[in-house]
Amino acid sequence: MFLIKLNDADGDGIPFYKELELNKELEERGYSERFNPKENDMYGDYDGDGVPNSVELFIGKDPAKPDVLGIKLTVAVGFNANQTYLTQLIKGFQRASQVVYDYTDGYAMITEISIKNNVQVGSEEWESYMVRVKPESNDTLLTYHGFWYWKWVKNLPGKEGGYVLLFREFGDKTPDEYYRGIAHELGHFVFGIGDEYITHTCRYIIESREWECISYDNMTAELSKRDINFIQLPTIMNKAEKFSELSIPHNYQWFNQQLYELQNTLIQIYTDYGWDVNSWENFTTAHWEIKFQINSQGVTHTSAWEMVFDILSKDYLVSFNGVQNINAGLELDLDFNNTRDERLPFDYIPRTGPYTGVGYYLRVLYQEGSQ
């Protein structure tokens, strides 16, 4: 039997030789902070990407290189939740973090949630949280103002108007079971991605005072009545309970071609239902019609992955939905050629996974409130 002992005098799990290597890399990249072999560096974040040094090492990232976005959220629970429910809520965010890590191919994760229990719904305190959990059950999770996570990060005026609204139960599911829905909403809130389960064609129903949009489930059903098979996008922004990937350019090539080929049939179907439609372009996804700016240039008609790439990459400033010049500052290498990608690689195909258990590294801060 052999006992291998690391030279780790400060007990932070980072060997002495590794700290020296990382310091050299930090110096080359122009960072001012350094690993100290005599002090615990586990909880530092010397590359400033929001993920602690020790976590980056554990999941195979580089603590001296900005290569993963750490998302930090504040959560208000609008009722006096018991310990069982709070455990379910935390587990839901742990699992959601793993889904986010999956759909960004390892370039984003939830690193911290700060939870306060028993906050009065509608109070000024309630409105000071990014994520708000209402006491009732609901069939829909909601995001008010996509991309406004960055307003909170930058502490901009009016940030309280943008938030993710969760419920005690989503249908009959508790948060540890509807975690994919949480990851879907973070696609809106953090990355500004639009929905891919509905078209951008909507109308206001006066009687119910609600907006109605043409959904792809409805379209699938209507086409099925005519013995026509319709294929929906296999993405988390379409069906979170089934898929865990983001759309890529290739997805929209075949999907929009399908709409074009079905144009006449779709126009006839929805005109008969009173919709004002006259082109296949009326049936493209809500996300496809999103308009944002990259380095002050207007952009539209992109896949979700293209938008995420631009937000994460250090090469671009992204403006969307009233939030200006956001840059997560990461160095991306999606094709693993040891060269930083300046654009999403041509014909990029997301990987299945990575499944590294990143949710277990979620830091939880807890406060008990009183209504």
C-alpha cells in the first residue's frame, strides 16, 4: 500500500505546485490576485467569472481563466415553508444548475442562491428578490422581462420589475420535480432567449383579457387531423420536460423550411380560425423574432445558442430589452482545438451533458422571515 500525500500546507485542496502554475497563468492574463500557498484559496474567485477556485478545479475548469459563468440568485419564498419544502426548493435549484450547465455545454452554472423564507407577497421586500415563490399552485412558471438578470447584477434602476415567478407547486410538482422549468425560465431571465413552443403571432382576447399565441402543440394537432406530420424543435425552450439542449442554426434551417413547405396549409387553417396570417413567417418561433444588438449592430433571426454565445463571449457587448452592453467576459472553446472561438463554430452540435454534478457545489445562504 502506498500513501500519496499532496504538498498542500494551507489545506485548501490545491497542491503547492498547482498554485504556482495558476499564479503564472494569472500573471500572464493580467490578473492582480494570486494564490497563496500559506492561505486557504478555496473560496476565492481570482479570474472573476463568479465560480469559486475550488469548484472550478473540481469540475475541470481553470481558476485562472474565465471559462464558466457563475449565476447568483436571490429567492423569496412567499409563505412559511417547512424544512421539507425548503429542501425540495434547494434541490430544485441544484438540479436546475446541472441543466443550465448542460445546455451551455459547461459554460454556465448556478453557484449561489440566497433564500429568505416567509416573505410577504407584494411587499417592498418581496420585490427586492430576483426569484419569487408564490404560495399557490400554477400551471405556468413566468419570467417578467428576459435578460433583466443583468440589471440586478449591475444594480440598475428599475431592476425590481424583472424577475422569475415560481409557485409552491407547478401543476402537482414541487420544485425538486419541476427543476427543468426553472432552467427554462433562467434561459429567459439570464440569457434573453425567447420561447420556442409558441409562434410570435399573438392576439388579445378582450373577453378573457389575455393574450393568445399560436402554439406548436396546437399546430401539430391541426396538421395531424390532415394526416400531416409536424416536427417541433427538440429544445428546452420548447419542451423543458423532455429536452435539455438549446437550438442551433441547423435546427432553424430545417424547422423554417418545414414551415415554408406547409405555408398554404397553415394559412388556410388559421385564417379559418380568424387569425390574420399570410406567410410562413407568421409561424416562426417567438425566439426567432427577437431583436437585440451586438456591438451596437442590430441582430435578429438567430438560434438560442448564437445568442448565448454572444452573451458569454468576451468579444461582444450585447444589448437587449433595455439592458445595455452586457459581456460575461468568458473565453469559449466549443470545438476543443485549444483556440478561443470568436464565433459559434460552423455546424456546431451541442454535446449531451456534461453531467458533472455541478449542482452539489451550489452555495445556499438562508434567512428566516416573518410576515
